[in-house]
Amino acid sequence: MSEPLVLGIETSCDETGVGIVRGNNLLADEVASSVSEHARFGGVVPEVASRAHLESIIPTIERACQNAGVKLADVDALAVTAGPGLAGALLVGVASAKALAVGLNKPIYGVNHLAAHVCVDQLEHGYLTQPSVALLVSGGHSSLLLVPDVSGEITPLGQTIDDAAGEAFDKVARVLGLPFPGGPYIDAAAQEGNPLAIDFPRGLTMPKDMLKHRFDVSFSGLKTAVARWVELETQKGNAIMVNDVAASFQEAVVDVLLRKAIDACLTNQVGTLVIGGGVAANSRLRKVAQERCAEHKIELRIPRPDLCTDNGAMVAALGSELMRKGRLPSNIDFGTDSSMDIRKVSQG
């Protein structure tokens, strides 16, 4: 008997994503992004994102089915991001998925966006080692998680206490005059710069921080340090070497994230580290993660860059895993939760 065919819908922020999987086999992954509509504001505008989802959701579903070579009637189950995310954006995806579930008489799973970011790695590298440690880094989230079972048992170890990593990239890019979203532009500039040019601070890494914030991260102070450095150099009449600033800032972020992640693996005696979220596409993070994991004999799993950013494939992957583990589908009246706790993998 073939594995179930699952269609996943992701609308938590500014990407309308629809993915179709059979087991761990990815058949289609279609994304319609509204990022260009937010660029002039320097960040995501919730109302703009919601309207963009409304315009994109049906065409994106149609493209996914066409590319997968399936009809909606062939789908065995629906999965959709129920949270966390922007409230209005989540509603578009959930309403669409519920309509399909009712119309097709299929089960539906309202899933956790963060758990989906962990589970998407299964589409590329097979079933997760149990337990694993997951480092999730994106524009809205920076989290360290202990994952005994991605379908139902996830324990938070640490998180950002202020700015998320991706948010810090966006803010520093603005200081340096780089476009939004800042991550790809800082990554590109950093490749031409010296990561040791400026010794920017590493937040929450001092011995005194280890008692209360051992696995937490903080990037607000780093962002401020970059802004002050640029301001002082400008006041002195010095040219701002954007590439060096970008490289030094990026090195500080990567260093902190991986110090915490490796420590979490060693402390919890876990031999596998999974990295996900949009910032996981950063080339420096991927390179240093490989080096440090190899040094400590930790298996590193990072999905390819297009699976790190928000997409429907990750939602479909988690829906497929929930079915494989025999988890019950959600009730059709489940709600969205813009601050959905990671310990809740799916809605009841």
C-alpha cells in the first residue's frame, strides 16, 4: 500500500506556500512571495501580507497540483499552519484548508509552524534521529529545541530574549543601507569582507549568563553595537567598509548560535543537530556548523536553502509524519494561534 498523499498550506507570514508530499517524497513545492510589496516599508506589513495570501492561495494550490501531477480529489489529507504567525495571514491558510477538507471529505491537521521547520529535513535526509536538537533561526524566531519525537514531543531549551536572528539581520542591513530582507544581502556583502575586522559583542555568552540564559540568545545589544560603530565612524569622517561590518556582524551571530547549539547537544547527550528556518540558508552559518559539528562528532542536518525558508512542503511533511505516527487529525473547528507554543505540535 502506498503512503498517503498530503497537501500542505503555509501562510504564516509573507509567503503563500503549497507543498504536496507522499511520505517523505516531495512532489511539489510552490511559493508565491509578497516580499517585494513589503520592501518599501522595511518590514512585513500584516494587512498587506493577508491580502497577498488571498490573491495567491488558489493559483498556488493549482500550480502545486499541476506540477505534482495529481488532482485535489487524490489527496488523502490536508495540513495547514495554525500558528505561530500573523493572525490575519494564518486565517487565510486555515480557512482555505478547511474548505478543501470539507469539500473533499478529507482529514485536516492544523500544525505548528516551528515543528514543520524541523520536520522538513526528512524530505531530504530521511527520518529524524530520535532524539535530536533543533536550532531554528528566522525573522521571527530563534529557538533551541530538544526533539525526542517531532510528531508529538518537543521541549524548548532556549530562545531569543529580544530580537530574533533574522530580525537583527534586517535591522543591521538598514543601518548599512542594504535592501530588505537583509539576510541575503548581508550574506553576499560578508563574503567580500573580513569577519575579524571588528570585534562585535557576543550576547549571553559570559559565565554569569550561563545560569539563567544558558541556551537563550540575544541580538539587540549586537544590533545596537553595529549602529553605534557606524555612527562613530561616520562622525570621524571615516568611510564605512560595509563588507567588513557585514562580515563581522554575521560572524558574531553565527558564533553565538552555534556555541549555544553545540552546548545543547553535548549537555543533553544528543548526537544530531538539525538547523532550520530562513537564516539556515546563510552560507557562513552552514559552513561553520559543519566545522563545529565535525569537531564534536555531531551529525549535522540542514535542508537545502529553498526548504529553509517558509514553504508548504514543510507543512505537508509534518502532516505526513503525524499520519505515519497515527496521530489524530484536528477537529474541523480548530482555531489559529498566533503565539502557538512549540510543545503543541498540532491543534486538537
